[in-house]
Amino acid sequence: MRNVLFAAICLALGAVAHAESPPPQPNVLWILTDDHRYDSIRAFNNMLHGREMSELGYVESPNTDRLAKMGTTFINTYCQAQGCAPSRASMHLGRYPFRSGVYEFEYHNNNAEHCRPTLPECMAELGYQTTHIGKLGVRLKTIKGKWAASHPMYQQSFYFKDLAKDGLCAWGKDWISEINGMKFDKPFQSLEFFVTPEGKFEYCSLELEKIMPEFAGTCADTTEKYDLLRHYNPKKGKHIDNGMILAGVSSREAGKTRDGYYASIFVDYLNNKNQSFQVGSREYDGVDTSKPLFCHIGFDFPHTPVLPPADFRERFQQHTYKVPVFDKQELETMPAQLKKQVMHGYSDHFTDTEKQAMVQDYYAFCAYGDVLVGQAVDSFIEYSESQQQPWTIVYVCGDHGWKLNDHGSVSKFTPWDVDSHNPIIVVSSDKKAFPADKVVTDFTEFVDIMPTILAAGGANLDDAKYDYLDGKDLAGIVSGEIPARDYVIGESHAVIGPRAFIRTKDYVFSMQTRPGKKRGEDMDWARTASYQDLDPALYHMPTDPKEVNNLAFNPEHQHVAKAMQQKLLNIVLGDNRVEVDWGDNKALGTTVFRSNFAPGAHDGKLNF
């Protein structure tokens, strides 16, 4: 009898202990693409417009479509800044630009008093091994004495520049100090090269041709060989060795491009359990099966150079696209800052043939990247299930969007929808927090990525140490525990200069936030500047989905414009705004300037 009672007590204690034990931490794969229009994804087109194809024409995305079926799509996600570096910073820091002080491509440090741990550092605290592959784009450093040294956020990283030096790519740019035994007094900055299937480097630089006659004619040869279309200014004309590559064919086959290597390296990383493996001339550690995995893959596609592999390119050349038509009358009401950006990336002077090539190759590149996304996802799920571990996948469609002659330009940097609308898919192995084939139409933002991943990893977001996070756990938005936002916001200073935006279901309003970029100066400028000096833009989405007709000075819409102006001003300038003089890209500055005249203004609600 005593033994039976003892066994019952042990069983009961075991049940209690089991009930109190936390669920196992899932492996987490975070996939991020670059300069990626949402309309290249059939699933997103269906959700937003009731059609599979882009309004421009044919697209294909079977692997991303499959992810959408497997999990929950946050279809109305917007980025916080329409430039690579500040957008990626908002994801890794979990903060708006006006809270982190990272507004463009500046190098910044983690020594300033307002800085807090990044996403991968927080995941490491939770017991994760953290790995990064591909493009990172977060220019974070740490001050060591008189210098600001690179700060390794991830425990192990596979960077493009390291891979490119070993020819593990099809195209690259690098600082090169020696070629064919000839050393240069001053290294070539960002010398462009192509890599042949045999591993030979083909350089493209007219300056190099002048210095080393043996390279004479190589720029013209590569331009013809790879059918390159570079962006060019209508006044200056075409140049064969500069301008971003908007169309062309990869010098190597599918799988042997930089993105192709990111995917294959990830597979090799998972296959080399608890042992090192070779990538080019370097040795790396394979996955540690004793720890949960957090891996971030930063794919470069479809960022320029747009060079799809030949088989993808040939297939998409069979399709004719409806290139966005630009009416120059739009310039008459276009704000000066946005007009500056349009002129910077102006493309409406391209011939019809060039415009077709630009669009065809862009969507071909997206389709190729979709194959690589599928390869990474399948290997990750296979690994996790072989280890009997739960898993979570976070897929982000671009750090921002991209214009294909929309508004007459090819580029990003503006708060127009085409540049800032970037859906997210979250898939979990248990399908509970993120149900399969579910679409969430509430507004979500890139700052939500960090708290979502942390919560999936077991973090208690109610802990005071996470108070600095601006975003919300997407699982709470799915369940309804977190109220829906009435608007999304952001601010970017890159190319066009300081400009903030607020977007609702019906309207988007944007304005200049300061006259210059000097941090800590003129922080109060927008509060006293005239409405006209704010260079405002207001678009009514239901009647003007392309955001062409600026209503900022239209009398019938003045009440909306002024209300949105005040709300935006109170939030980005008055609700704990942070600016830091980072030190002219030396990342040595730590002085924090604050503006906090409207604390609590960012409440997620519209009061008009």
C-alpha cells in the first residue's frame, strides 16, 4: 500500500513539474528579401486585388505562395523607412527611426545611452545559437578607444563580401588593391566584377582600363556579353561602367549566384551538425544540435544588379508587360522632396524596349529568388523535424519596395505605397498562434518583427527590459488581444531628405520634418514652419490608389491634411524623439538629443 501511495505521489509531482515546464523553444528562420515589390507574389496579389498576376503582368512565386497557405499573412505591413539600412535597423532594433536615431545609411554605435540589445543578441540571451547569412545592412558598431569597430550582432555570419572574394557569386563589388600582381597606391573603391562559370573574374571599370591596358575593352565586352541595361541620366547619356544595373543576364547558372550560395550554404550549415565545414577559403561551424537555432537569411534579390540566370530570363522574356505610364502633370503637384527622388531615379526617358527588359528581368529575378526561398524553407523544416524540434518561419517581402517606372522612376526612398508596402508571413509548426491560410488585414509594421520573434523564442515581453520595443507581438494581433492600429508611421532621411509619413486606411500624409540633416539642430522646426514649407503630400487611396493627385492644398481635404499633420508632428517629433550626432559616419558620437513635448501621442488611434 505504501509503495502504491509513493508511486501516486511521484506521478502527481511529475505531472505538476511537467505542467509548469515551459514549452520547447522553436527553431526560428527569418527570411528577408531586398527591394522587393509585393506584386511579384501571387498570393499577395490575390489577397489585395483578387487576381494572381501583377497589374503589370506575369509573375510566379510557388514557394512563397505555399508559405502563405502554411501560415498567417499580415498583408498590410508597412516598413518604417524606405531605404535598406534604416529599414533593416528598425527590424533588428525593434524601434522606429525617431526612437533609435537611425534615419538613413549612417554608421551608428551601441554606446549611446539610449541603445539597447539587438534582436540576435536578445535571442542569444534566451539560449539560441544565432547565425546570419547574406546581406545584413545594419551599420552597427561599438566604440573601442579612439575607434568604432564593427559589432558582431550574430554569433556567426556568412557575409557576401567574404564569399565574393572566393568567387562564390556571379557579380560583386569590392575594394581591390591588387590585380594580376599589380598593386595600386590607392585601392579601387567598389570595383565591379563578374565571375564566369570557370571562376574567372571579369572587371568592369574604365579607370582600370586606363591603368592596365590588358583590360582594354572589358567594360564594352561585359556590357554586350551580359546584355546590361544600366540606369542613365537623360542629360548625361549612357555610361558602360556606372549606373545601377536594371536588366541583364547572370554570368553564372542558377544556384551559383550570390543568392544561390546563400541558400546552399544554409543547407550545408544544417547538414554539418556539430562539426566545422568549408566555404571557399574559410572554415565555419555547422549547426549546434544542443541549442535552438535562430538564423537570418538576408537575400539580395531583387536588388540591383538585376541579373536573373539565363533560363529564368529567357522564360520571362516571353511575356509582355504593361509598364507603368508616367504623366508629367503629376510633377505639378508633387512635393519637392518626392520630385527630387523621382529625378534621382528618373526612368521615363527609357525606350519601350528598355522598359520591357527592366520589368521582365525584375520579375524573372523575383521568380528565381522564390526557388531559393523554397530551398531554404524545406531544408529548415527537414532539419527541425529530424531533431524533433518545433519551428517558426518569418518571411518578410523586402526591406521596402521598388518602382518600375511608377511615378516615372526606378528606385525607392519615398512613402508611396509601392515603396513601403511589404507583407509578412509567419508560419509555426503547431499552427496555433499563426493558423494556416489565414490573412490578417490589420495594419502591422516592421517594428513588430523583433517582439514577434522574441515571444516565439520564449521571451516575456512584459519584462521591463523589453520596454524599449516599439512593436507588438504579431501573435497578439492574430488573437485579437492587441487592438488594431488606426495608422502606420515612419520616417526616412535618405536621398530625399528628412521626411515622415502617416498612413491610414483611406489617406497617407507625409511632410518634411526638418530643413537639414544636422542631428540635434532644428528639431523644433516643423512646429513653427509654414504649412507650405513642410512640403506636404496627401493622397486619398480609395479614389487615387496610385497616389498621383496630391491633395495637400485642396480646400476640400484641408481638415484631413491638418489633422494628420498634427498627429504625425506630435508622434515623430514630440513623443520621445531621439537624434544622435553619430560622428560623420565614424560612429563615434554618443550625445543623445531628445524632443518630448507630446508624450503618449503615439497611441495607435486617430482622434479625428
